[in-house]
Amino acid sequence: MPDQQIVFLIHGIRTQASWAEMIANVLEEDPHIRVQPIKYGFFDTMRFVSPFWTREEPIRRIIREYRDMRRNFPNAKI
């Protein structure tokens, strides 16, 4: 049996990731693939032009999601 694979879908800072559900459905047709979408919201103009104060939380969220997946699925390929 092949190892389980985990695919993170992380959208861009100026999108809502409307494509994520479609991609997840296609990838999860393979029973060995688990998809984890990570959404952190749309960056409006102010958040986009002042990155030093607005990007810390989205970065922390991505790191937290990665660590949780690694802990829950220690043998999976991410």
C-alpha cells in the first residue's frame, strides 16, 4: 500500500481560492491523497501594502496547520 500523501492548498494573498474545492475533489479521487485547504482571508489594499503588521497571523496559521498534519499523520508525504 502506498504511503498517504497530504496536499496543502494555499491561496494567494489577493484571492478567495474559489478553485480550492474543485482541485480538492479531483485530487481526493485517489484514496491515498488527503487535501488540506488553508484559507486565511483576502488581503485588502491596506493589508497588502503594510505587510509587516498583517502577515504574521496567516504565516502562523500555515505553520500550525503543517505541524498539526505532521503530528496526526507522521508517515505521510506532505
